[in-house]
Amino acid sequence: MMNVDYIETWKEVMKSPSDFYREMPKTGGYFHPIVFATASLAIMLSCALLIYPLIFPEMGTTKLTYMEISLIVIFLFVVFILGLLMNAAILNITYKILGGKGSYEGTVGFVYYATAALVLAWIPLIGGIFGLYQTYLYIVGGKFVHGMSMVRSVFAFIMSGILVLVFVVLASFSGLV
């Protein structure tokens, strides 16, 4: 199951997330999840860059050099991967507060594999549905990685969002943002 075949892994995550997350190794490193998430982002960005200039022609009026585009893409990938690591850290904390038994490594796994939904999130008008599906993938992943009920997993997901919101509000009042 855990191999480097992106398409097969993507289909497993999207079609039967409960089975995927139940069987997903909770240890063994970060390499495969990071490669998967990077591929998901590459597919999403490629599709978006192809379709959005057709829908919004004014987007194509900015003339960037290949070097500038390359730097922007590299920056996006680094921020994306690091952002997912922070996301996983916050989720792991909330799962632990609620009695979750999983590890940070397992949390990183389910967060990175949930990027499967991003592959379809670029589609105009219906992409938001896949954003919601990614939320579902987080909740199912948390359930299996941390050994808790769906209700507790939903609560942990909501609680992590509240923690981020509180941090942003506090940071903005303190002048950090």
C-alpha cells in the first residue's frame, strides 16, 4: 500500500480514506508523505496555471522572468511544506489534549496525504467542495492515527482552528502581525 506510486495512493486516499488511514504506517519517516504532498501541490499549481489565465485573461498581463517564476514556485513549495508541518503540530497538540494516542509523525502523515484533495481544488466553481473533502480527510485521518471517535476527531479539528484564531488575534493585538 505505501509505495511511491502517486496515482494509486491518491486513489486510495480519495476513494476509501478510512481504509487508507487505518493501514497507513504511523512511523517510518516523513519522506513518502512529503513526496506525496509535493506532487499534489505540483499538480494543483500546474492545472491552476493552465486554466486560470483562460478564465481570467488579465492574469496573463504580468511579465515575469523564468527566474522570478522559478523563485516564486520554490518559495510556494517551501512555505506549503513548512505550513503543513505547523498545521500537523497544532493538530497533534489538540489531539493529545483530547486523549489522542498517535504521534506527531502519524499526524504529519495524515495531514500530508489529505493534500490529495488539492489535486481537484483548483477547478473553478466546484473546487471548494474538495477543500471541504480535505477537511473530512483530516478528521478521518485523525480518528485512525490517534485512535479516537469521529466526534472527538471533529472536535480536535475545530479546536485546532480555534487555537490558530486565538493566536492570530493575540498576535495582532500585540503588534506581531
